[in-house]
Amino acid sequence: MTLDGTNTWVLRDPDSSRSVVVDPGPSIAAHLDAIDAVAGDVAVVLLTHHHADHSEAAREYAERHGCGVRALDPAYRLGSEGLGEGDVVAVGGLEVHVVATPGHTSDSLSFVVPRDRAVLTGDTVLGRGTTVVAHPDGQLGAYLSSLQRLHALCGEQGITTVWPGHGPVIDDALGALDFYLAHREQRLGQVRQALRDLHAIEREGGTPHGSALAHETLPRAIVEIVYADVDPVLWGAAELSVRAQLAYLTTISG
């Protein structure tokens, strides 16, 4: 589920010895040593969100360097400084602009680095594939709004590059966001169609899913239709996404 593992980003102005480390990742000594090899003097650790594959080593790594951890969720901070919409983290000649992008999680943040015309997206946009919006912390309505906001920012500010939380760098930020938005609309259409099909089967009394439209069994019944071509080992994550989609459809329909 982490593709090639979690990307840790070390940001530094070329003329400065001080750096910003984003998402130190899991507590793996070899990984933290590899960060040290390029990070130099670490001024601060930033978190894109609270998931353990991004945040687990944050406190440990910050304590190693005597710096703070800044995050939206207070539970993951070290020191008195939080992190949120509109903040600008300045270290040396580097500026990191914070953008609230909830949806994958309620505390998801993205970081714009104007100098590089890049946006660091955590798990909001991945280097390959698409993101799981896991109900109930993940909210599809918020996620769609965040994608639209990032799309607008990239257009307005000339941002060309996505530095994702997993997978390779994306050199076409607007193209990636167009794909993500189109994919979500496609999935929503498939979920709507699955609902119609299940209602039709239920009316005919021939549902193969038992009481497929019951609250607890409906998401899995939809997964078996919409994600029929996906390895069943991934159906658990798909079911969380379907729950988020159903919650969103309920919101917009009523």
C-alpha cells in the first residue's frame, strides 16, 4: 500500500546549510541515517499528515537534531509551533507555503515551494496510481475540493511539478490533477450504477449478496461489482473508499 515506500523530502536553499525535512517516515535506522547524509543542519520537521508511514519517526528524528515537529494535528507536534493553512515556513532563503488539503485524512497538508514551482502533496496526489480516501477520517467531498484547489493553485502560480508522498516525481502537475479529478468522477459514476443495479436485483428478489442493500453489507457488495478486476487483497482498502463515496453521495443527494 506504500508503493515504493514513503518519500522523505529534504528541502534546502542552495546557499544555506539549514534544511527542512518533510515526513521522516517509519522508524527505520537505515532510512533515518540516509536522511542525515543529505540533510545537514535540520531546522524543522514538517508532517503532511498523521499516518504512521509518514509520521512514526518524526519525534525521534527531531530529537536527534534538537528541532521541532510541526503538524496540523497537535498530537504529532514536538514543541509549541503548529502548522496550518497560510503558514510560511522560512529557513535560510527557502520558503515553504502551507496549503490545507483535507480529504485523504482530515489533517492533510500540502506544501508549495515557489522557488522550484513545485508542490509537495503527501498522499493527496501519488506518483503513480490513486489515493485511498478511507472513511470515516477520509472525506470525499473535502478531497475533491482539495484537488480542485490544488489545480487552481498550480494554474495561478505556475506550479509544474508534484513531489508526492509515494512514487516518482510528476512533471505535469495540472495533467495529474486533471486525471485525479476525472478518475474520482468515473468511480462515483460506477458506484451510482452499482447502486442502481443492486436496487434492481433486490426488487426482483434475486440478489446474490443476501441483503446487499443493508447498511453494513452494501459497501462490500459495491466493491465486488466496481472493483471486480482488482486483486481481492486490496478490497479492504477499496471498501473504505466506497464507504467514503457513499457518504459523499448521501450528502449531495440530501
